Amino acid sequence: FPVTIQEGQGITRSYSYTNNTGDDQTLSPGTVWGMADLDNSILPLVASATDGTQIPFGVQTGLFDIVVADGGTAIITMAVNGRVDQNTLIFVDGDSLNTPVNRRCDGKNVPMGTIEACMIRQGIIPIDV
């Protein structure tokens, strides 16, 4: 499987995603997602964002890529808790687990750190499978 969630571990949830990038977009299992503070919309995580989507919220699961036309909508299923294979993680903007984030992971109490530290704080534990 493209994304490994240890058996008996993890919670998955599905969210609606609207592509407003101006181009068709291919979203692959393993893509790390963030959630916007303003409206709880999901976007692929970009550590330099300032709208909340710089904090990891989930990791896309599934077996196949999802192609979303510009202006189109897709349902994205993601692991929002559990252990995920760090070797399957995809960052759309060249980020990595070691990329610093520009705000506190929980918005108030946890010191700023890396994407990996925020994933762990959110309950998504990257492991080397």
C-alpha cells in the first residue's frame, strides 16, 4: 500500500477538497494535509503558509492518485491519528519532516518546531517501516 498505517492503529476521516489552484491537480496517497483556521477547509500542507494549513492535520490514504480539475471537488480520506510510514509522506512544496513551521503546533501552547514535531503533537506518528 502506498501509505502504511499500522494495523489496529489510527483513525481515518474523509473531507471535501475543492481545487482552486488554477490548474488540474494530482493528489497522491501520502500527501500531508493542513486545515485552514478560517473555514476548516483542507489544503496540501505548505510550511510557509499562514492560514493554519502549515500545521499537519492528516495524511492522505488510499491506493490511487486523485486528479481534481481546477474548480472541481474530491473527497480525500486521510489518517488523522496513528502511525504512518514516514517513507510514504509527500509534501507538495518541497517541505520535509524537518521543515520548521511558522507558528505553534496547537495555536497556543506548544513551542514552534518542525513538521514532524507538529505531526506527533496532532497524533500522527511518522515511523520508519
